[in-house]
Amino acid sequence: MLNVAVLSTGRIGQIHAANVTASPLARLVSVADTIAKAAETLAQKLGCEWSTDPQSQLSRSDIDAVIVGTPTDTHVPLTLAAITAGKAVLCEKPLRQFIVEPLR
């Protein structure tokens, strides 16, 4: 069983969180969003924990993977922090333009 946190409860976060809960191979542990009401509402709907601090989910030992659906300018820092924390990561947008191209 893969224990997952979804970072963001906007449109794409809601889609990813629902997909995790529909999978027999994964368990949605938490959702995180800086907007407390949005995080709480989605967590209650899907039966998981919630947080207003997406970064805090990365240090949790009960989370194996994160889905990054936060605003675009936070994708690289959150993805790199999740990798550093040893988490598997799905980022909802390609990172190439943010990591590779500026290095050229």
C-alpha cells in the first residue's frame, strides 16, 4: 500500500486526491493547502488528515509519496524537497523548463 499526501486542494489537487482514494493500491493519508477551509473540506470529503503546511507533509514517516499540485512557482522547490526527503513524487506539470533550461 502506497501512502500518499496531495499538496494542494485546488481543482487539480481534488482530482488527484480522488484518484488516490479510488486506487486499491494507495491510501490518501493527507491533503495540504495554505487555505485551511479548502484543505479541511476536501479531507472531510475523502476521509483523510489535512494541513495548512504542504512542506510539513514531506517529513512524515507515514507518507511514501506526494503529489504536487500547488501553484507553478512552488513546483520545483516542493518537488526537490520531497525527493530529498526520500518521497516518490508526481508533479502535475513538467519541470524541465524550470530546471534544465535555466542551467544552459
